[in-house]
Amino acid sequence: MVSVAFRRQLEGYGLTTANILYRLPDHPALLQAYVWQDYDLAPAFPELHRFLAFWHDKIEGALHSVTVSHSGLIKPAELRAIGQEFRIH
């Protein structure tokens, strides 16, 4: 059985990390950091947008800024033609 994470990478998803700064509800002058990480599709980032929509609807801390980094972990293989093949027993 193939893991869900590996299957998503084959579908084009890459590891996405978002550093989220938000204001504390009781002390709006203070900023708190939260790191979110999941597999997502660049450049649209639908999973991150879904998480930020959840944050906006359910969590009291107002968002200050979001910094995103993304890396495609599985890349297409390089293919080279081979002129000859030698077999040694």
C-alpha cells in the first residue's frame, strides 16, 4: 500500500511550510508565531487557503502575516540514451 503523502507527491504536490504571525486576542500589540506544514500545490496553495479560511472563521487571533516556502520533493527523472551495454557474468 502506498502512503497518502507519497501519492500526493506523485500528483504534483510539494512540501509547503507557512510561518504565520498572528495577534494575541487579549494582547493585540503582541505577535505569536505558528508554523503550518502540509503537502500543497504551488502556486495556488489550495490546502493553505483552506487552513487560513478555517483560521479566520474559528480562531480569535487576527492574522498579521503569512510567509510561505514550497519545495517539490519528487521531480521528473532524467533520461539519457545509452549507446552500448556490456554484460559481465
